[in-house]
Amino acid sequence: MSGDGLDVQVLEPFVGHWSIEAEFPSGGLGAVRGTTSFEWLLGHRFLVQRAAADHSAAPDSHMIITPDAARPGEFRQHYFDSRGVVRLYAMTFDGSAWTLTRLEPDFSPLDFRQRFTGTFTDGADTIAGRWETSDDGVEWRPDFRLTYRRTSDRPASRPGRRDRA
């Protein structure tokens, strides 16, 4: 629980290290593999995600997930990548289903809309998801499938521990 009453503990299933694999509909890139990790930041107030891909066409990225005070029970994902792209996604997570959406301009122009839907499976050790894009927010087309597979055990909960990251 963060100090302002916004519950971030629901995000605990993300915490740990994961392998990732992206599959593109065209098949031209083949499977793009990489790694990502989620860890608590500043005493469980925020969740930070770091991602790196093994393909030059895929950017490395850092994301910070914060409670969304304007939408109780929901979150914002602040996205930054190695291309210099900065985006803000609306995020929901109900313990199983994870969504990210970007439907309006933020720090970068809105040339297209994006959404991600993912589902935790396999005892919360796999996230099966897909990214989609849309020019108008009505007609959506597949961008790529993204699968996360946990590579390390979830860290043991340490009540009272203060994160220093």
C-alpha cells in the first residue's frame, strides 16, 4: 500500500525476471527475444519495468507504473525507450488480465493508437499478450504477440523493507 491510500500491492504478480518473445504477423523478423524485469521502487510506491531485446529493430525501454489518482484502482505506465520515445499508457490489472491503452496525445504525437491485452496463466508464470494498433480507435489490427515467461522465482515478501532503487 502506498502512503496515499492507492493500493499497488495488486501488482505483486509482475515482480521478478522474465524472458520475452515477440512474434510479428508478417514473420519477417522471426521471433524477437529479450528480457524484462519488474521491481518495486521507493518503498513499494511505484513499479519499475526494464526491458531489453536481442534485435536491433526493437528498442530497450524503461517503464514506471504508478497509481492513477484520477481513476481509483487503475494505473499509468510511463514509457521511455532507447529511440527517445516517451509515452503514457492507461493501465488496468485485475490480478489476471493486464491492459495498456494509448488513445490520446501525450508527450509524443498520436500518429496511431495502441493497446495491449495480456493474461497471466500457468500459475502466474506466463503472460500471453498482444499489441494492436489503430488509426481511428475503432478498427484495430494486430501489431505483434508478446509472451512473458518467468525466469526467476518471485521474491519473498519482506514487510517493512524499504527499497533503495
